[in-house]
Amino acid sequence: MAFVSYHQYLTDASPEAILESILAKALAQEDLTPEEGCFLLTCRDDSAWLAIQQAADQLRANLVGETVTYVVNRNLNFTNICEQHCSFCAFRRDAEDSGAFWLTPAQILAKVEDAITQGATEICMQGGLNPAAQLQGSALAFYEDLISTIKSAFPALHLHAFSPQEIQFIARQDGLDFETVLQTLQTAGVDSLPGTAAEVLVDSVRHIICPEKIDSQTWLTIVHLAHRLGLPTTSTMLCGHIETPAQQIQHLEHLRALQQRAIAEQLPARITEFILLPFVGELAPKPLRHRVGRDQPSLSATLHLTAVARLYLGKWIVNHQPSWVKLGLAGATEALRWGCNDLGGTLMEEHITSMAGAKGGTALTVTQLQGACQALGRPYRQRTTLYH
């Protein structure tokens, strides 16, 4: 580990002493440097991992307490027809392909109504980049009508909808600027944005795994603009494929700086949570699957990164959530010991990850989520999308 040698050269300290110093700094809620983050990610022995796990768990307790939160929501993927060809995606289809779908407004409303009868307070809505949306007159008109239809029928429902990639797609289709798109959707009823399509915010990685997607700076620009307009967002990282520890830290650095900027500028909205999304390759396109060399996530590597993300993001992004769809409920429950404080939502249905071969299922009940918390002896509480 070249970085360990470099630190030893500068400080004449042992790796154990360096680790102790970094963890003490994180627990004091001081910002770690990228070099310190990389050091934590390149620790490989069991004793170091245990120390990192314990520090992340302690920082979680210091920042947000012992209560584990969850939201009752429905995931609604309204189309899998998509113009892009991301190398990790088994969800997308061309319009003429078998299995392609594009839900009608009536089908969407029926799913929303069913979710509300099950106690949902949130609809999380995302879909493929379907060029046919523009045939409605304009792409923005299609998305605006979709949101307005749901919101007029269910005004109290929180609509968590459209990633930065979808915002860019609408703007490009109609020749509009990002602010116009965001303001129009916000007026129609969008309450917050999923911070998906981030993958890894390093363009050299994006050029391989998602070359047609927006670049890192565009993602950051759209999220910052959403915060300025009063639209909260989440944040994510797609991990466990070709990215290096240094690139993982670069991604976390972008998110931390983005949140710090929102706070410094006193913007009306912020990043509400961080979600780690480990790569599932069982049914993903072959080139990336073969390059990664495994079909399911490594739980140990995911937990290690979960803990480091908690320590690196520190006091700036305090809510951390694992993906039970990708890790299974048992894996997600274990992540609650590695820095996470939230179990996400019930989802009720999930297509994007399950179509890639994930084993965690597509829906969980409130009883199952509560049982996971009870198994750890932790209290639980239902929350809203914005952690109220």
C-alpha cells in the first residue's frame, strides 16, 4: 500500500497509529482528507476493519442516535424504454423489444391508489429515457402532465421523482434550460429528486460504464440547481465494479462539497441521505459482468465502504441507507451496524435492480422492516421522505 508507506515516511508512525488518528479525527467530526479516506479503504486486515466499523457505528450514534427509520413508499418505474445503453443495466428495452412497457396514466393512478391504501406517503418515480415522450407535444409536457395527474388526485402524496439524468433528457429533448424544467416540474407537484444516475462521479469511469449519460459536472450542476430552487435530493453511489478506492473517495468528496456549498449558500434544500448501491451483474450486459467477475455484491466490501462513507461524509450528510434489494434484508440489517441509520422504503415493487438479478426481493412489509430493527435491539420509527 503505497499510501501507508507515504504516511510512514512523513510521520514515522505505524499503520495502526495512523488508523487510530484518522478515526479519532472522524469521531471529532472533522473532515477527513481524500488521502485519509483512501487509507481507510485500503486497510485490509480484520482488526482495522473492526476499528473502522466501530467508529462508523459510533459516529452514526453521535449524529442521529439509535433509532432506525423507514418510509412507506412505492417505487414506480413508468417505462423501461430507453435511448441509452448503460453497461450495468438489464432494465432498459427498445420500444419494439419483448418486455418493453410504458404505463398509461390510468395504470399509474391505479398503482398510486393501491400504494395509498397500503399506507404509502411517498411515490418514488423514475423511468427509462423514452424518446416517444416528446410525441406528446413536448417531453416536458408529458412529464408535467404525469405529475399533475397524480398530484391532483392525491395532493398530500410526496412525489420523489426524476433523476438529474431525466432532467437533462427533458431539457435536451425540448431545447430548454435545466432551471425551466425543474421549476415546471416543481410547480406541477414534484417534491424532491432522487440522486440516482450519479453512478461514480468520475468521468473516466463513466466513459466505460455509462458513456451516454451526463458527465459528473452536469449531475452536480443539476443537483445544486435543485437545491437552490428548494427541491431536496438524495445522493447515491454505484459501487463494486471497476472503480478504485481513490475514485470512490473522489465521488464522496464531490457529494460532501456539494452539501457544504448548499449550507454555505444557505440554500432552501439539501441532500437528505446517502445510499450505497452495489453492482448486481447476474443478468447485466456481459462485458461489464465479465470484467467485474462476480454476479452478486460482495457484502464485506460493501460494508467496509458503507463505514468509510459514514466517516468521510461526517456531519454533512447524516442519513445513510443500505439497499436491501441488492444486499437482502439480512445484509441491509448488518449495514445498520456499519454506519447506516435508515432502512429505506417498503418499495412495493422494484424492477431495475431485480431485472439485473438481485436476490433481495422487490417488496418488504413494515413488519419486516421493524423486525430487522428489533433483531438488533434498536428502536424504529416511520418517517417521511424528508426525515420528519
